[in-house]
Amino acid sequence: MSSESKQSRRSIVLGEVEVTRVVEWQGPLGPARGLVPEAGAEAWKDNEDWLSPDHWEADSDRAVLALQTWVLRSAGKTVLIDTGVGNGRERPGSPLFHQRDGDFLGELERAAGVRPQDVDIVVNTHVHGDHVGWNTVAADGGWVPAFPNARYLVPAADDHHFGPGNGYGGGRREDDRLIYEDSIAPVHRTGQVVLWDGVHRIDEHLTLESAPGHTPGSSVVRLASGTDRAVFVGDLLHSPVQILEPACNSCFCLDAAQAAASRRRILERAADRNELLVPAHFGGAGAVEVRRQGQDFTLGAWASHREVG
């Protein structure tokens, strides 16, 4: 895989696609075994030498995560994969996300050289609050699209599940209604949402593919350009521990069996096709190669800290 340094930003170049990471927040989030309940203490302790400090704070036994957006320049377009938490959101069930006040749009320009009007496509891998929050910004007492010229690609299954048609996620969490109303519905009203299901071709290098389980419409973005391959997996993995133990779901997965099946399928293909694995929330380098180890998986090389900043 080739890499290229820019004076104004650090990035990794895969074939003809430039990838830049924009971090909204990064740090210890909560108990490691609360995040991945089925992974035992030994999964963390036995791998402390590389999990700490980027993915696990050993002293407090807390998982370290990042809230981030991946910016892709592909086929003459600017594509954002997920949009973080957003500012000024009512999230009573998620203290970290509640009423945040950050400078994500400023960081988007500083880190990636992208202004809101420059964005052509926004991909929401799924409709959770830390993946759709910067879809919109506050204006005139309401919410308007943050990226006025963009098409927003939203999985149809998630739009139904979390939208009014399914009672905002079946009414299980008040946050689900709030997320849909402030981050998805306003973009519907402007006609910028494109709903898709199954497989959706973004351009000659990028393809969206359903990978349900974490949510009904959870999806991945596949990149194939020249000889380079990558897969942006959203929340199929929250921690590298799940590469070693792919049957272990995060506490946020809605359909455990389906999520585990999707995770294994994506990991198998990543290992077999030498795809760089790019999860939504990994700290450190943020992306890693995957190798087969019998019927299991192990980690290959991490993307360099120097290349993905």
C-alpha cells in the first residue's frame, strides 16, 4: 500500500483514493468488559502489550475508543464515512454525547482541507448517534444539513427501524427518537437522503454493502483501487479484541447472532483479499491488516501513525 504526505494534512493513499482521518474525540470510554461483554478478562490481559495504551487503559480496565470520520477523495468527489456525534444534541442516555460543544467542522478543514460545501457524499454506515450527528447543524431554532451539496447515503433498513415507521427503534430508547429527529429527518426534508439496501455502488472505487446485526441496516464500505483494498466496517468491531474473538459482540449489537455472522464474513474476506480493516472507533493508527490463523484471525501490520494522523 502506498502512502503520501501532504504539507497541510497526513493521509494514506490507496490506489487512486486518498484517505484522511478526522477525530472528534478519543479517550477511555468505559469498562472494557462492558463494551465487549463476552470477551473474558484474559482476552485483554493476555494482549496488554499491544492493546495498551491505544485500545485499553489497563490500570482502570477501560476501553479506549475514538469518535472519528474518514474522509475519502475518490473519483473527483469528497466522501465522508460517518459524521460523529455533533454539537448541542439532547442525548440523555449517553452522557458523553449529550450537549457536546466541539469544533468538528473546523477540524475537518484543518485536517482534511474540506469545507462543508465541498462534501459530495455522506455515508452513514448505520443510524447510531455517534455516526450521524454532524449530518446536521443548528440553525434558526431547528436543524439543517451540515453539508448542503451532499447526498446522504442511509441504509433503508435503519431508516425504517429508527424512523417513525418502526416507532423510532420500537421505542426502546428515547435517544433513538432524538437522533432520528435531529440528524436524519432534516436531511429527508431537503431531499438529500438516498436510501439503499443490499449493495450500492458509490463510484468506480467504492461500494456499500449490507452487514446487518449491529443494527438492521449496518453496512460496510469497500474500497478497491488498483491493487489496494480496504473495508470501512463501521461498528462491526469496537475493539481489536473482536478480531481475535469474532463471536464476541459489543454491548450495542441489536441482533447478536447476525452481528457475529457479519463480523466473521467481513474478517474472512479482509484476510483472504488483503483488505485493510478500517473500523469506526479504533484508536491509535485506526486501521490494521488481518491474517488467518487456522480457523481464527490475528492482527497483521497497523497503518502507520505517521501516515494516518
